[in-house]
Amino acid sequence: MTRLLRAVGAEMLKTRRTLAVWMTVLTPMVVCSIQLVILLRWGKPVGTEKLDAWKTSISQCNLLWVLLVLPLFITLETALLAHAEHAEKQWKHLFALPVPRWAFYAAKWLVGAGLVLLGQIFLVIGEIAIGYLAGWLEPALGFGPFPPFWWTVRILSLAYLISLIVLSIHTWVALRFHSFTVAVGVGMAAAVANAMVNSSEDALHFFPWLLPGNALHHAEAIAWLPWALTVGIVGGIALAVAGGWDVTRRDVL
Amino acid sequence: MGQAGHHRGAVIETRRLTRRFGAETAVDGLDLSVPAGSVFGFLGPNGAGKTTTIRMLLGLIRPSGGEVRLFGRPLDGNRLDTLLGVGALVETPSLYPNLTGRENLDVTRRLLGLPGSAIDCALARVGMTAASGKLVRHYSLGMRQRLGLALALLPEPALLVLDEPTNGLDPAGIHEIRGLVAALPREHGMTVFLSSHLLSEVEQTATHLGIIGRGRLLFQGTLEELQARRGTRLLLGTDRDERARALLVGAGWEVRGSPNSALHVSASTPEDAARVNRLLVEAGVGVFHLRVEQPSLEETFLDLTREAER
């Protein structure tokens, strides 16, 4: 445990002055800015019979986030974290240290998970901030004084937990292959596939990149949320272990 | 340095160490023995198998056959305990350009659980204290190399493994690193394993040498032992080198030397010199230079590695 904590400490230090950290702020900011523009152009009450203005706005924002942005965000975060090691051939230094190789992989996964969580926290903050801002600039939108904070946190927490399997896949790809292009390419291919298989009932249950989005769609009622959480968390951990085993047993050439 | 620091005898031992990449054998049955407290120069031309050997010594790649023993213990199965006593700089330094020099050392310090003072110590040792607050992306090649050395020295290792540490450095930088490396065994009791493709690079610092060519160990021993292996030869200057070469070869002598340079004849005694001189003069070839000489260490090294290439 001490070795893992040390490796996480070292990993966190490596992220100083990196795009990976800036991305956690910039990415949710872009999503929220788009939503703000949409709201201001809409100009009339955004609530529906089922959802008030807050929940409608946050749901729209979340949808954009989980279906399109989150897979790419995870892709870029893991690719940037791995690139820090590949770029200057750090593995020959790290793996020659008296530190278990799994600790490096686990630390990379944990810091990746931390950065994605940070991005989601900024998303929650951004969604609430633009609700207030839009309501102040355009009172006709119908935003009330109290945003559904815990409702938002619950939905994004579910999406986050389910997306752990995606994080594990991309962490493995990014660390396994030296090429930044491969790491990003897999994420982009997954994002395109997301759009293509979105209408398939089978894919909703099995395609890892679709699972978080569907957790949002159906979070209120669906019966398969436990399934999605199981796949996301258990599958995520299993893939992280398998990926770690694969990457750390390889020769450093 | 822990227990590793008190080890006597061979700090590095390899037994029939072999590594194959497909059909190619990069390292072939290597039996190295690096004595404690030595500066061991590991020499060989590019592609001879030096870096592959070093990577096996550090557990970065697995041998196809044979064994690595560090501090008397097999590396296989004791990787973490054994590497506690090892610091390494393999090829170019592995640095994070977005961090300062000090932060780069702090990454490794955190991983090893060392006190903060270890950073100051390592920086002072390589003369990088003043520049340690600067981002590594702004470092010169020499500064990067020195920081890489500081990284290797950070855990106060009993064994320091350096793979071509002066690559890309200017003469002043080379001189500086050379001085630093030479002082380590004397001042800190370290054993230094230093690879290079240039004999001149290590002959001033190394106490022991290992010469590798095409993955095979061609020589292992002290500098004195290598010197003892040098034969003598006859250096010859004539007014018609090609004619002289033909005459000497025809008479059974082995002749080397490229056009426009002196001829080297594999003769070793004054009597041989007299016979060669007589043969050439009687054939009408003018001899203006004749000297029995001993080849330099560099030439002996090149001869050894050229033989391995054949």
C-alpha cells in the first residue's frame, strides 16, 4: 500500500503544468458554454411537464457530455498521462527502480480516474453556474432559485462509475502502445461507433462507451442500471488488472 | 546503501547470459564479472549488445538464457531487493520536460521513499543546484545529462550503471562527467559499470574493461592485462607502398595500412626489421621510415572488435 501511495504521489507531481490538468477545467467549460449559448438563443421557458428548467438544462448538458465528450475526454486524459512516459522513454528509468511495476500502472489508472472525476466535478459546477447565469441574463428561461444539486451529482456519479470500464480500456491502450495516435485513434473510433450503434438495443447493454450515456437516459427507472454498474465497476477493475498484467510483464526495449 | 553496499567480490556476475530477438542473437553467452569498487568500462562498437546487456542487468528485459547475479544474488526472483542498491542511466536521461530539475528528482525520490535531503545531495554532486529550479525543457544537453546522472545517484547506490553517459556532450562536459565518475568509487565506495563505444572515453577512468563484439565477450580484465595482450609491429614508410606491399605479402609477411598511410607489418623484432629493409632495398624500393612500435590500446580494441565482425 505504501508503494502504491508513493507511486500515486509521484504520478500527481508529473501532472504539474500539463494539458491533462487544464483539460479537466477546459472540457466541461466548453460543454457548458455550448449549453449557455443554446439556452440564450432559445429565449423561452426550457422546462417540460416532467422536468423543470434546471433539470432540462442539466440533462441536455449531461447528454452531450456522456455520449460524445466523456469518451473523448477519457481518451485524451489517458493518452496524455501515458505520453509523459512514452515521450522520453521513461519506462527504462521507472522499471529499473526497486518499485513493483504494478504500482506504476495502478497509479496511472488512479490518477486518470482522479482527473476524470475532477472533470465531472467541474461539469457539475459549470452546469449550475450557467443555469444561474442564463436565468439572470434571460429570466424567461424559467430557472428557479434552487438547482437540483444532488440530483445532478447522483446522475453524474452513476455515469462516472459506469465509465470506469472505458477508463480501463483507454489506460491499457495508451500505456500498451507508444503511439499517441493509436491512443487517440481508438477513442475517436469509439466515439464514432457510439453514434452508429446507439440505436441498437443489444449494444446499449454491452458497448462500454454507450453504457454511461444510457445510465443517464434511464437513471430514473430502468431495471438494467445494476447491470450497467456491474459492468462498469467490476469490468473496469477486471480490465485494469488484466491491462496492468499485460503492460508490466513486457520487456522494455 | 544497505547490505548491497558492503558486498565484496563480484558486484555483477553474468553466467552464459544470452538474449535473442527472433533469429538474431544480440547477446551470446556472456560471462561478466565486475569486481566491487571498480570502474568497469564495458566497450564495444554500436550494435555490439551493450545496451541489451545493460537492460538485462537492470531487469528491463528478460534473458533468453543464462543468469544475472547482482551483489551475489540472482536478479530473477529478487528484482526489488537487488535493485535497491542500483542506480542507472540508460542511454538518454528519462526526464519530464514540464517539471523543473528538482521536481524531476522529486518524482524518483517519492517513488523510493527517500528524504528530501537526498535531492540536495544529488544536485550538489553533479553541480546542478543553481539550475534546479529551471524547467527541464529549457536545459541544454549537458544539463540534461548531468540531471540524469543525479537521478541515478539519488538513492546513493552501491552500483551505478551508466550507458554511454557522455553521448552528445561537448569536450568540457565529457571531462566533467569523466571526473565525476572516476571519483565515485574513491569517495563513495561505489562500483561503476560504464558502457561506451570509445576506448578513449573510458581508459582514463576505468580500472577494468570488458570488450564485447557481436554479442560475445572478447576480453575481460584490467587495463594492464589488455596492455599485456598488445603485440609489436613494424611501421614502414616507403617511396612505393604498393610495390612494397606486394613484395612483403609475397614473402609471407602480413601487411596492413591504407593508401597514403604508413604500412604496418606484423614483425616484432629488430631482426625482422632488418630482413624487411633488406628485401625492399634490394628490390629497388626506397625505405625512409622503419620503426618497431606497440599499437595503442585503441588500436588493440579496434583489432579485437574487427575480428569479431569478421
